[in-house]
Amino acid sequence: MHETTRLVLSIVVLFGGSLFLSYCIMWLINAHRNRLDIEPGTVVRMVGPGGAYRCHFQYMRGDNLVFSSPIQADRYVPIRVGERLLVQAPGKDCLITFRSHVLERDSSAHELVLEAPTYVRRTERRSEDRRSRLAGEDALMNGEVAEVVDLSAAGTCLLTYRKPVPGERVRVVLPSTGLDAFGWTLDCSRASLGTHQAYKVRVQFEEPLAGLGLGTLSADR
């Protein structure tokens, strides 16, 4: 009888311990997946019922996020408390996207406080195969001279003389291919263009090339 009781207790403890370990592992995975590694000062895009706006991430307040109030036509946009927003921000090697709602609006400090998201989506820059067939081709970034390093359906890497702000919306044109697309700058590093100092800039397209009717480029290998 005692042997049977000990066996049952051992099974219960083993089963309970396995469940607890599984829970801990899933909690750690979700915590890592949903962490927000946005640098203060990063330009982000907010999309709500009234349209799309750009502002800056300021800092974390506990688990919540503080952003500068969006400006449109030199005026602060009156986003209401409780309004639900889609937020897109450049992260390290990825584009971070999440939904949240406004907890507070400080009109004097021109700040918005958003609730920490429960789910964060990361679009990895390197999930698309990058091709270097167009390396060295002339390009334009916001009308300024640039040079192609590589290109994929999701984004491109350019050499340019001007250092953009992470999260800045840019227009990329490749005259030799007819590519004309908008995207977000993810990051940049010092480089050289000819004999001049330049910057290597990585851009995430707002729409993949296939969606822009450039399937021949995105399919090229």
C-alpha cells in the first residue's frame, strides 16, 4: 500500500514538475519575443483611425511606452486617450510592429503614453535573400545620389553621402531598373563612396517588390 502511494506521489510530482518547467520555458520564449528594443529618439510610424503619423519614441515608463505627440502640418495631432494605434519602429536587424492603445496624453509636455503591447511582431531584414547583381548601380535616396550594395524583395542596402535618421521614410529610385519605392531606414554605419566619406544605409520597403510589379527583380538569382 505504501509503495503504491509513493509511486502515485512520484508520478504526480514528476507530472507537475514537467508542467511547471514547460510553463517557464514558454514564458521565457514569449518574454524574449515580445521585448521592445527601440532606442530613445527613434522615429516611429503610428497608424490610427485619423491617418498615419510620425513621432519619436522617448523612453519607457515602467512597462509602458512614452512617445512624442505626432505633428502634422506644424500642429500637434490630438490623438485621444483610449485610441488604438498600430506602431511600426526600426529595431536591430528588423522592423518592429505592434498594436496598443493610448493610456495618457500630456498636452503640456506633448507626450503620448501607450500601454505595453502583449504581442510584438518582428520582420527580420535577413529573412529575404539579398542579391548583389545590382551592386554598384546608381540610385537616388530622396533625390540624392546613392549607390546600390544589395537588393532583396524586402529591402535594400545603399551607400549615400547623407546620414539618415533611423525610422526616416525615404524614397528609393534605381533609374536602370525602373524601381521607385518608399521604405524606412533601419540603421546606418560609416562607409566610403569613392574617395568620400559616406554611410551604408539599410532600408526596409513599405511593400515588397513583388507587390510593386517588379517580380523580375525579386525573382532574380
